[in-house]
Amino acid sequence: MFGLEEVGLARSGVYLLDGYINLARLKSNENVTSESPRETPGYPGIDHLGFQVDNLEETTTELEKQEGSTH
């Protein structure tokens, strides 16, 4: 979606690229799993990310199709 290509997998998520920007979509954890601050419950991070699209209805339909996928 949004012109992002999946370019890698990690144990905790997926890496995406649009040709300019690398974006990591990481799963959040309910429990502390290591000493990494990122894996602490409630760790602050990006709450949301916005994209401007040409056709909202078409994009919404495509997102709904992909809802529930593993990525």
C-alpha cells in the first residue's frame, strides 16, 4: 500500500521502502521481553502515520482487503 515495498522481515516486524524512506513496522509487546526500552509495555513511539492519497474510497477498500494480513 501507499507505494511501499516490503524489503525485509524481522522477528518483530517488517521493513518497508518507497525508494526514499525506510519504514519499520514493528509489533508492540504486552509484556517485557528483554532489556530493550522499546520492548517495555507503554513505550512511547509513533501513535499514527498519515498518507495523502488520490482516491480515499479506493484506498480504504484496498486497506480493508489487507486487514488481517500478517504484515
